[in-house]
Amino acid sequence: MSRALVVRAVLALSVVLVSLYVALTQSPRLGLDLRGGTHLVLETRDSPTAKADSAATDRTLEVLRRRVDGLGVAEPTLARSGERRVIVELPDVQDPQEAVAVLGRTAQLTFHPVLGVAAGPGEEAPGGPPPAGERVLSDPSGERLRLGAPAMTGAEVSGAKAAPDTQGLGGWYVTVDLRGEGGRQWTRLTGAAACAAPGDPARRVAIVLDDRIVSAPQVDPSVACGTGITGGSTQITGGFGRGEARELALLVNGGALPVPVELVEQRTVGPTLGRKAIEASAAAAVIGIALTSLFIVFVYRLLGALAAVALACYGLISYAALLMVGATLTLPGLAGFVLAIGMAVDANVLVFERAREEYAARRGRSLRAAYAAGSRNAFGAIVDANITTLLAAGLLFFLASGPVRGFGVTLSIGVLASMVSALVITRVPAEIAVRRRAVKARPKVSGIAAPGRFRTWITGRGPDLMRHRSRRLAVSAVMLAVAVSGIVVRGLNLGIEFTGGRVVEYATATPVDAEDARAVLADAGHARAVVQTSGDGNLSVRVGELTNAEEADVRAALAHIGGPTEKVADDMIGPTLGDELRRDALIALGVAVAAQLLYLAVRFRWTFGAATVVAMAHDVLILVGVFAWLGKPIDGIFLAALLTVIGYSVNDSVVLFDRVRELWANEPRAPFAAVTNRAVLQTLPRTVNTGMGALFILVSLWLLGGDSLADFALALIVGIVVGTYSSILTAAPLAIALQARSTKGAPPPRAASARGGAAGRTSGGARGRPREGRPDNGARV
């Protein structure tokens, strides 16, 4: 073996072994949509005394962190997002109402002296209205108390803890620990209260949280007037239950939020739903990989089998990379991982098709030289194709949020891993195989010694696909008109990410028809609720606004016709956040188009770039139109699929025009339409084989991935089919039409092509037999 091959072999083995070690020693970090739990987004608001800037949000985050710790949730996650938002993830929390109630309270904690009992509603207060500084609030029993000015705040509280009362009459009590000046302030406050007679309301101390008295304990009779409670710690008793004492301790211990917070997003997923999603996605991945591997082996034989093994290594490398970067695996991220497996086939197909061309051009002289030249010549197209996908994945990471951002992470890792798999993992055993005598003696076993059935058929027929260019463009225009009419006539079914509102998914004991559910909910006062059924029989109820009490009424109404009803998912998006997400989605699409334009301007001339962008817009509008006609939701998952389709569409066009540029440079005087048609025929086997590999994965995901991923897979299936069509029959004819109006001629030949070379002559269409014995000079196709 050559030294370069040994180096690549060592590198490949090292990557696989490190990936295997990481996979065996680390566990994946599952997102809440797979693990089950509650995802909350809180947004800080300005108050009369404080501005909700980044510093205030940081302080709010710390207070919320202490409160979450008090909830006893295992492995919670809190992080700031932007200047004003805090993301809270609570695994295994299925009823978020208590968490929201505790976390969302402004919690301006203050301690007040009780001045007496206030007059009831409608009664005249003795002595007229309360003096300045006094407040009237009701205690937990409903009694209205007159409170003096606050004597201390929650800033002086260092901690609070609930504990069972084992020495008294049972129940629970709360221990409050004070710090700094707090101990002396508490002594003065309780000392003044102790001067009142036992039973007098003035002997009580009121603890006020967010304009509500959460406790108003009476100072113990053993405390003397003026002495107060000393020692920096006190106990609040009163026959609390465990839950009451725990909540009081949690609120006191959490301290005061510097600014108010508002809940703008809430997502709750049951563990059963997440487990089903994992099982369905895993089944789709296994079946999809098996079908893709069989297809690759059928088309490329021995090298296809080695590529199938490399696909398994690719999956291992991608999984290990996710673990090493600490990425959270979400449901869309899982889809991105499965999708990237299909994308990984593309790099191998490009190499094998180039190698077939090289072998045919060399008249069967050397499998080894053909494969090496094919790998070299495919490198540029592989890089170009993957950059377009990475642009889309990067935009998802930087512009999206939540689970869709996880899709961007896994797709980016998958694309990079696919390049390593094709250029390193596959190449090492492939180069060893083509050097073996047994393979040299039977070259057809390799899979690159024959052009392949589809290539033989298409080149044998030699159709002129560019002959009726105006008809091709007319068909594209008709398809576009039908799609746009769907958007105009049916409208877009925007998901709650973009409109705001609440969607709750229920599992009923017996199946319930959507129409029956709508009728029952209309009788319950929710006539505008949108009810849909999923493939597993669950009911999805979508409304603009729905309080927790109203949600309980909805569940009760469904239980009346469906038996015991369980809430398995609950998503809520505030209207402000919905407007922002809709704006961000449009920005993401705009930036995607601008990024593709910039990339194409660098890589190609304006005629190729304009044709590519028009074909991309054609694909996007048709995909949106299909979803409009079908009434499918346009949500964050659809946005992820749409940006992926943009990358795929540009990917196909880039590979085609890269070949057009090379052929045209070799034959500058040939008619541009003929050159383009030849480029289409030469790249068509790669396009079909790559599309088939991706479709095996996507169809498996569509059929087996569950309702959560079915629409995502459907969008990508439509995008791949339409993208394959448009790159051949929209972008290519349009480029010919634009080139006819351009004054710029053929590009100069590349250095390797100018020198000649077997691959350059064959792919360029030069006539004559190649000279025997000419060494490989690395010509690019």
C-alpha cells in the first residue's frame, strides 16, 4: 500500500474507534419532546421601578433557578435566550400548572406589621379611609387585614425549608433563615407585635407575596413585648399540610424577582408520546438504511457493499459527534439524523459515477487509477453540494429556536460526518479492494467497470431534453400556477408557532370522531376550536386562547364521549411570540435566498446563478402550495423541511452547472444547448441514484415515523421530487435562455482539462480514441 493510503487507513480506524468509545461510554441527552416534560419560555417585563434589561433578566434567571431547585425536578435546564427571555425545561413534569404558578409570580416578598382587621366589603371603615402607607389585604382564610408599611423584604431571607412537626399536634411547619440586617429587623417586628394581647390581630405578622398574604402567623405568647424573636431564624406554624408548607417554603426561599415575568410559550409532552416517537424513528432509520444499503449494493456491487458498511460507520460517527458536543437530541433532530443518512449516500454516488466515467474513458486499463481519479474529480462537487445544505442547517441553528434548532445541529453534524464517511471511511477499503488481484481479474464485480443499466439506457437513447425548452418551462409555469392558486384559494394553515394560541393533544379510552368532538366542544362553549385526529387515534384541539380551567372543561367534555381522557401534549404560544416567530421565519427564508445568491455569485456566472435561484423559488412555492391544498400545518417543523429543500434544490443545480461549465470549457464552440443537454444526461444517473437513496429513508420515516414526523417527511419527499425535476427541466432550459442574452462566452478550460486526460476528453465530448499508455494526469471531469 502507498503511504497516503496507510495514513488514510490509520485516520479512518482512529475515527471509528474513538466514535465507538464515545458511543459506549456516554448517554444521549434527550430533549423534552422525546423524554417527556414541560418546556417554558418566560419573558421579563418592565415594572414601574425597574427596566427589564439583560442585567435584570440575569438576576431573574438566578431567582428562577432557586425556585426550580425547590420544586425537586431532576436535571432541570434554565438558560437565557436573548435579552428578555428565560427558557426553563422541566423533565418528567406532566402538569406544569403548579410550576408555572410558582415560577411566574412576581414574588415581591415583604413582611408587614398587622394593624388590625379592616372593614368588610360594603362596610364603612372606622375613622375613614386608611392612612397613607397602610394596605388592606385578605389572609388565606379570607379575613381582611390592615397592614402597615413593610418592615423587611425577601432580600434579607437566606433560606426557607418545610419540615414535619413531630413534637406538636402534627402537620408541617416552615423554618425561615435570615441574614445580615434581616435578623435585627425581624426581632424589632416581632417584638412590636408581641406587645399586643394574645388573639389580637395586631399580634400577627403578615408575609406578603405579589400583593397576596401567603401567611399571617401570630407571634407565640412566650415572646415578651419588645423582646422579639432572636437568633436569625424563626418557625412559621399553623397546621400546614405537606403541600402548603412546601409551597410556602419554596416561595419564601425563592426570593423576589427583580422584574415581573410573563409566560409566552409552554410545551408539555407525555413520556409515552416521546417513547413512541423514538421507537418509530428508530424503526424508520433501520428500514431506511437497510433499503438504501441494498439499493447501493445492487447498483455498485462490491464498492456499494463497502459504502453500505461506511454508512453504518457514518451513523456511529454522527452519533458520537452529537454526544461529544453535548447536543440535545430532539424529535426534529432525530429526523435530521435519519435524513442525513440519506444525504450521506450522495457523496458516495458522486465518487462512484465519476469513477465509472474514468474507467470507461481509460478503456478498462486500471480500476485503481479510475477510482482515484473519480474521487479527485468528485471532490469539488461534493464540497459544493454539502455547503448548500450546511447553509440551510446553519440558518436553522441561528434563526430558529427550540426543537427546530436541534434539527439544524444534527443535520450539520450529519453533513460533515457524511463527507468524512465518503472521503475517508469508504475510500480506504475501496482502494484496497480495487488493488486486489481477484477484483482486477473480474473488474465488473467492483461496480465501476460497467456504466450501469440506467446510464447505458439513457446514453443509448440520447434524448435531447433541451429541444423543447419552451414546453418544459410552460409545464413548470402551470405547476407553479396551480400551487399559487392553492395558497390564494385555500390559504395557509399556520401553526401556533406563527399565530399564537394553544394546542392540546388527548388520548381517549375509545376512539372519538373529530366531528363528534367538535359538536361536544361547541356545546361546551368552544365553537371555534379546531379538532383533528392523528394516526394513532389521538385528538388534537387547537384554540386561540385557553385558560387552564377551560382546558379542564375541554378534557371533561371529551371524556363524556370517549371515556377516561389523558392529556399527552400541551403547546401554548403567546400572540407576541407568534408574531416574532412569523417574522423570524420570513427573515430565515430571506437570508437563505441571499446566502445562496452570494454563494452562487462566487461559484458561477450570473446566468447559472439566476437559473438556480428561479428553480429554487419554483420548488419552494410548489411545496408551500401542496401543503396549502392538503391543509397541512405550516409550522416550525415545516420551516426546517423548507430550508432543507432549498439546500437540496440548489445542491442539484450546482452539480449540474458544475458539469456544464467543465464541458463548455472543453468545447467552447459547441452550441450551449447541446453542451447543457450532455451535462444533464451525464449527471442524471447521480441525481436519480441519490434521490432514490434519500427517498428510501424519507418514505420509511413518512410511513413509520408517526404523526409528528409524517408531515416533515412528506414535505421533503415533495421537495426532492420537485427539486429533481426543476434542476433538469427548469433550471437548465432557463440557463440556456439567459445565456442567449448574455455576451459572455465559454469559461477558460481548467489546467488539467487543457492538458487533456482521459476523463476530460470523454466527459467533454472530444472525439477520437484515447492514446494508450498515457499516465493519469489528474484531469477533472
